[in-house]
Amino acid sequence: MSVTAKTWTLGVPDRERLIKAASEAKEFAYCKYSNFRVGAALLAADGSIIKGANIENASYGGTICAERTAIVKAVSEGTRAFVALARRPFCHFAMRICRQVLREFCALTMPVLLVPSNYEKLVAEGKADGGVLETSIEELLPHSFGPEHLELPRQS
């Protein structure tokens, strides 16, 4: 049986803090090639929020996504336990390397909030959840390979 993010309890205040932080983070995106700003916010186990934005590079392959920016910032400062992530906007969340980096440091059942670009409009129109898609690392990266797999016996 698969455990989904819906089994987690992410309180409304934390959810709102994460969405706000992801929105703030995207303002610092360096996206002069795509003009597509993305922000991410990680909620650490200690309650702090780490923000990240996409940072593009002329070589394209050197581009780093908002989620990896947030993870690298957190880990490089000693934070390695996370309880939730918000990303804004949620379209183009297809990069496998991004998901794999999240998999390295986050529980498979950790909630991931994918926030649409028109979130505020949807909330103002009475859609309580603002169109946020709640998922999990496991749902984004099924049958993944993680650090625990390195400890399994090797077949010759």
C-alpha cells in the first residue's frame, strides 16, 4: 500500500507560510533566458523556512531549479530534516534530478504543495484550497532509489 501526502497533517498556518515563502522566493529568480520565475520553500523540522529560486545559466545544463537551490542552501548550513515543500508555480515540475535531490533529504511521504500561478485569484473566488495540488515525494518519484538502497547487499 502506498502512503500519500494526504496522510500527513500540515496545519493551515504552516501551509500558508510555505505558500507565501515560495511566492517571495520566486521574486529573486535569475531567469533571463526563459523569463519563467519559480520559487520554492522548504519547511524544516525546526520550523524554519528555507527559500530558493531558479537560477538559469546560458549553458542551460548549468541551470539549477528552485527546489535544489533551497535544499543546497539548507544542507550547506546544517539543516537536513524537512517536513514539507511548496513550489510556485507548479507547472513544469518534471525535472527528475530535482526530484532525486529531494528524495535524498526528504521522507517519501513528505507533503509537496504545488501552487498554481493564479492561487490568490482562486482563493478570492472562494476556492478554499486555492487550487493547490498536494502530493508527496513518493508520488513524484515512484519506485525511487534512495540512500537506504546503498546499504543493501550487492549481487555478484
